[in-house]
Amino acid sequence: MPELPEVEVVRRGLARGLIGRTISDVVVLHPRPVRRHLLGADDFAAQLIGRTFAEPRRRGKYLWLPFVDGDALLAHLGMSGQFRFSPDSSELAPNTRVLVNFTDGGAQLRFVDQRMFGGLSLSEGGAALPAEISHIARDPFDPAYDLDDVVRRLRGKRTGLKRALLDQQLVGGIGNIYADESLWQARVHYARATDTLPRRTAIEVLTAAAAVMAQALASGGTSFDRLYVNVNGASGYFDRSLAVYGREHEPCPRCGTAIRREPFMNRSAYRCPRCQRAPIAAHFRA
Ligand SMILES: [Zn+2]
């Protein structure tokens, strides 16, 4: 699933191609991506005609496309959702699901989704923040993000540190990749208990998360599973800058010890066994 930097790359690409444009026509090629619209695909398409896009917005990994009328198109990228701008005469990429045409006759917006866990839905009154995602916490790129408050709430939880970082109601935007990278940066084990974590360490990890996501954004994001691309269909190249994620058996960039991959929440956690030693039993919460 794309994390904050990848979604922000997509948001910026959409901002360049959408602001001020009015929808003339919507074609739903497969009903599954619009399944959250309860009145069906035809109604979804009809509801969008005549609406004009304002600036696309994001909170954490969640993206929405506000209209100037105060409603919004909520976009769930899921595992493999992508937006592309293409001339409306160009051949459709495989797995193209929804086409959006504009009154200016310019590039068509296409929603492509191979696995179809993602989708589009109309959020009434959702321009400022769709109700569907109002429980998502602010992310480190949000001007109103409050690091002290996140640190306080993190240390108030009785859980493991990586589990807390992945909790989108604590801090938005961090997924498996950037959690592992920030824990490595701060030299902390993923199962370190949050309730006994020193305040200084909590600040270090969260600061590292913001920094590594900013670096990834500057590289166009991470295209680790090849399913994430920007609106031009191009991949990001932060993959090569990853220190531990996806690097099992490779040397730690700091100390040279082989990186380990361990099972974690039905997925994996990557760590350097020397830089990120397992906490003592009393401080271990996986
Ligand atoms: Zn190391």
C-alpha cells in the first residue's frame, strides 16, 4: 500500500492536472471501484457531471479531490490504485476502471486498479475533510501536526513501538516501509514497549519518520512492489535509498551486520540485529 510520500506525489500530479477543470462525462468500465456509491455506477457517473475540481488534498495515506461546490471525490488507492492523465484517444492501460472527461477537451483522467481493493466515492460536504476519514490523525507534513501531543499519546499506549507507528489514529501516513526505516534511523527495536519508552527516543523515532518520508518524497516515493506510479506512469526511486526494508541478508549501512527479516502482524519487520537490539522482556511488546 502506498504510504505518505507516494500519495503526496500522486496528489501533486493531480493538482497540476485537475484544478479548475470541469467534468463533462464519466465512464465506469468496472463497477467494483465505485462499489461504495450505493446508488450504483450510473448514478455515480451522473452525479459527477458539471462539477469543477479545486485543489486535491491528503491526510496521511488518504487522498481526496475536493470540488468547488464543497463536496469531494474520495480516492482509496488500496494496494494498486493509480491515476493517469492521458489523451482520450490513447489506448487504455490494462486494468483501467474509470474514465473522467473534461469540458476543456484536455487530457482524460483515468483510474487504473489491478487488484481493486481501492476505489472512488462521492463524499457529500467532504471538501475540507471527508467524514469517512475524519478519524485519521494528522501526519508530520500537516501544518497543524503536534509532535508533543503525538509523543504524549504514543507513550500513553501499552503496545509495541512499530504497532503504534502504524496506527493511523495516532499519526497519519506511516506504513510498513517508513516504520522500519525510522526505527532503524533511531536505533530502536520494533517491539520496544511504548509505555516505558523514554520521551527522547519517542521524539527521535517520530522525527526520523518525518525526515525519511521527506527524503522519499524528494525521490518521487518508493516503488517497492511496482504497483505504485505517479500520474505519468513513472516509478519513484527511493527504493535504492532504503536502509533495511526489503534488504534481508544485506549489510546494515551503519555497521555492516546482516539485516534480519522477522514475522510481524502477518507481514515482516526488517531490522539490524546490532543497531536495534531486542529489548529486555519487561520492555518487549510485539
Ligand atoms: Zn547496524
